[in-house]
Amino acid sequence: MRQQKRYAVYGRAALFPDGAEARTPPDGAVAIGALDREAAFRDPPAVDAALLQRGRQRYEVICTPCHGYTGHGDGMIVRRGFPAPPSFHEERLRAAPARYVVTVITEGYGVMYPYAARVEPRDRWAIAAYIRALQLAQGARVAGIPGLVEKLP
Amino acid sequence: MPEAARGQLHTGVHDDVVGHAPPGTEAPDTIALRPILITGACIAAFTAATLGGLHLYYRTEIKGPLQQAPRDFPEPRLQASPARDLARMLAEERARLEGYGWVDRERGIARIPVTEAMRLLAERGQAAYAAPVQPEVTPVPGSRGGARAASAPPDRGGGR
């Protein structure tokens, strides 16, 4: 396999007009699936139980080491000395739109690196929806939910 | 009867099964409890005193002038049992995630199970993405907005 007729990386290539082995894609080239990913990033998917369940599963796999299961930013590696991320239950993030969460997952923020390579755009929206569920679960207005008062201790 | 003659006289009936105890030297009918108790008490007292002495001897430490008292390091410390720490953390987070409870009774804010919250959000449809605090404000990139002070638990501040 090592001995074959091919150009070396960054080598000279007489075949092409510019004499370079490395080719750039032609103008207007689009990677396979890029348009779908862009659309999935742009348009939020419909929220249903399956999406929230998917968001919960992805959140608990990917986000909990730092953000914690409740989203207070007290995951295990934070308890072991890693810088603490902001809590999802502070006013600033309770007022942030869901697209902001998706953007942060895509581009990273602070010491959080971009997760675009390992979280699909649809899953980012699912995680954003699940974070909304966490915010509701940890800060529910008693007046807004009928029948809640009886269940509280 | 002179003392030396005891045992020489075979006046009584001797039973071979019992033995050849000379007459007049039969064991008394009652056991004298007092000397046995005194001996036992002495043994017990001696054992206790020895154990106590050894305990003191081994536990006593004499501090040298360069010796320092053991100190606690600030958190986070080395984990003696990582699995136990993780299990404890999971248990407390699950409890916060799945129970009902008051967060702020005066303002009427409570905690509900996250499965219940997911069910409520699924009913709302697209409005589930809306922020719980309206109007929505996109945070300015590059500012944490005082996030550290609000999010970091106070007892885990050391060691960063």
C-alpha cells in the first residue's frame, strides 16, 4: 500500500495547471449534508415528548460532568476544581433565548469548547428544550401550575 | 491419734473406686468461695491494669519542637473513594431532580420533578422554547454577568 502511484502530500503535480497536489474545492461547492445541517441549526424542531427525552439523554451524557444533573453548574469535575459554569437558573440565562443555548453549544463559550463536532444540530435544540425543562423544574411558579400546592411539603 | 499414724491405720472400709484416700482426709462438703473469688478478682484487675497501661503507652505521643499538628487542606481534597463520592453526588442530584419542594416560599417558586416539567413543556409545543423570564435578552458575549457569584456553591470555593 505504501508503494503506489500517487502524489505526495503537498507535493508537486504536473497534472494540474497550478502544479500543486492539494486541490481547493471549486467555487460554490457545498459539502454533503451541509445544507441539511444548516437548516436543522436554523429552524428549531417541533417540541414533543420524544425530543425532550432525547434532549435529556444527550444532556446527561454530554453536559452533566460540568453543568450537573440539575443545571446548577456543580457537576463532578467542577467539584474537583474545574471552573464552574454559570447556573441555568440565574436570571440572565432564564431570560436568554433558546437559540443562544444552541449557539453556545455550537461555538463554545469561555472554557467550554465548541460541541458542534459531537452534537448534531437537532440534538442541540433538544438539549436547549431540555434545559427549558430543567429551568421549569427548578423554578416553577406555583400559581402557574394547577394542583401543585397540594404536592408541596 | 498422732499425725504420723494417719494413713497407716486401716480401720475404716476403703472403697477402691473412690481411691486410697487415708481416713480423715476426705474433701470437705463445701467449697470455700472466698479465696477463689479473691483470686479471680485479682487476675481480672491485673489484666485490666495491664491493658490500660499498654493502651496509654501506645497512645501517648510526645510532640517534638518541629512537629506540626495535622491540617485539613482546602477543597477539593484527594478522593479516598471516587465511586462513593460519585454515588453520593448522583443521589443528591437525583433527589433534587425528582422531588417536590419549595425554592422560595414568599415568591411562590417551587421545585417539581423534571419528568413533570418535560410533560408540561411537551404540551406547550413550540412555545416551550420561550424563556421563562420575558422579555428574552440575549446575553452579551464575553461577560459572565456575575455568573460565578450566583452559581458557585460557597463551600467548594477553594483550590481553584
